[in-house]
Amino acid sequence: MISRLLFFLLFPTLCFSQTLTGIILDASTNKPLETVAVYFDNTTIGSTTDEEGRFSISYSDAIQSPLVISYLGYEKVIIEDYRTKSDITIKLKPTDVSLDEVLIDFDDGLTRRQKLKLFRKEFLGSSKYGKSCKILNEKDIFLRYDKRRKTLFASADVPIIIKNKALQYEVSFDMIDFEAIYRYVNLKELDFALDRVAYSGTSYYKNLDKSDKRKTKRSREKVYKGSVQHFMRALFHKNLKEEGYEIYHKGFKVDEYKYFNIKEKDKTGLKEVSLKEKVSILYDKKDQSDINVFVDRFLLDAYGNYSAIRGVYFNGAMGSQRMGDTLPLDYGLNTKKETQN
């Protein structure tokens, strides 16, 4: 218990606050744009522009996510190198408005209601946290099922708004792509056996009114423990055992660091991780997962952010986690009070 508490209390001492200011303009007219969303991807840290198009947003060393500039009717801008700047000017370009009626009316053997049911399950998840979620703008989601490839596709021209009642977050998820691939399908019986699911996009988390309740904090901590985020932070700090993880290879418990090769990368504070062979992960003596790494190495920071997301996959307990089971990347890094509850 003490080791876990110390692990989290390290973060506030490492975080140095910085502030980025800027102005957002229409690229065609050079007029300021009001209420543009400015946020760090997959965090609770965000702002909006005022009537003069200006914004101010503060962040710490814990935030490694790209900065996202998003406004309905304009192309989204993602900025990676904001740490080298103190004040920026961004000119947004209007998007080409195109309606996807063809996807709405496409005859693919499933009704829209049936496709929505499948999408909710694979996007939000089937845990009690996923089931507590409600998508507030389902009408904006375009769905298509490919019978030949047994794959469900989803897209949206506007961010998908998710209310997670159990974890007390409202999540704005700007979807880039979504596909659920099934290994077996019986359309007559509506029987679908999932092979794998993948989705990507940028997200912004907002705390809801009851986010400071003891019950909500307990739920968030329960979701965090044993998650990919928790595992990656423990891997970086080389305290897997202290955080409740055991590593197995071919059914035998092994020394984790003979399989995970972790080394410092230059002076960036990042670590480079490679996996010798496929291993299984056991958390808290009961939750089993497999990790599959399809890249030679991936980069990892102290806060659990890792690169090559498309090259690192989890099966089992961690692989079953969906949007309804996720926490923002800055979870546990904001205040000492949050980390102790």
C-alpha cells in the first residue's frame, strides 16, 4: 500500500507548469473564431477561444499529448511541437461539406438499429462502466457493414459525445476510424463472434457534477488498476511487482525484465522498450492479459504514454477494455488529493 502511494505522489513534484497562448483565425477572412475547442488529446485539460479568437492553456511536464484545435466546419489541426512555443497563431481552413447519405441507406444486411447495437458494444464496451455510457448524438454516426469482410465500419463528421455515468466524465471523441472485424457471423441469428476491434481519434474529458464524490473516485481507481495505462506506468518505473503484476512465458512465471528490455533514450526522459518474446500478464493474481508487439521497439514516458499504438496490442482483460473503461492520460497526476482517494 505504501509503495503505491509513493508511486503516485512522485508525480506532482515532477510537474512544472507552462502556459501556451494563441489566437485562432479563419484562414479565408483572417477574422477571429470564437468558441474553438483547444485541448490536449485524451486529457481533461482544455480551453475555448474568446470573442477575439484568443485562448490560454496551461500544462505540465506530465502532458505529452498533442494539442488539438477543433471547430465544427473547419479542418482539425494537431500540434506536436507546442513546447517550443509560448504564443501561436493558427488559421483554420473550412472543410468541404459532404453528407454520407450513401452510408446511411446502404443495404448491407443489417438495419441501422442492429448496427448501432453492435457499435455500442464494441466501442463503449460491455463492462458495467461501458453499459453506463450513453452516446448523446448517435444520429451523427455513419455505420456500414461489409458482408464479405465481416467488418463493421463507423465514422462521424463531428465529435461523438459520450456521457459516462459511472465514471462521471463527458467525453468528446473525434473519431478518425473504427472497425470491428468478426471471425464468425450468422446474419439470420444475429450471431457475431468478434475477432478484433480497432479505433482511433482524439478525445477530451470533462468532469461531471458528481466527479468529486467518493463513489466516483473509487470507481475510477478500480478502472485504473490493471489497465493498460497502469501497466505502462509501472513498466516505465520498473515496479511491476510492486504494482501487482506478474509476467509469464509459456505458462511459467519469469523475471519480467529478461523479457522486457527497457533503456533510456538520449536525454528526453523517454524510455525505449522492446519485447523478447510474447508473454502473458497477470494482475492481482486473477486478471490475465497477453501483450503482442509487432514493432521492434516502442517509446514510453513516465506517465504511461506510449508510441506505436498500432504496433502494441493486448488480449484478455486489458484487451477487453473499451471507451467506457478509459480514463484521461492525466488521471492521478493533477492533485495529491485525487491520488490518495
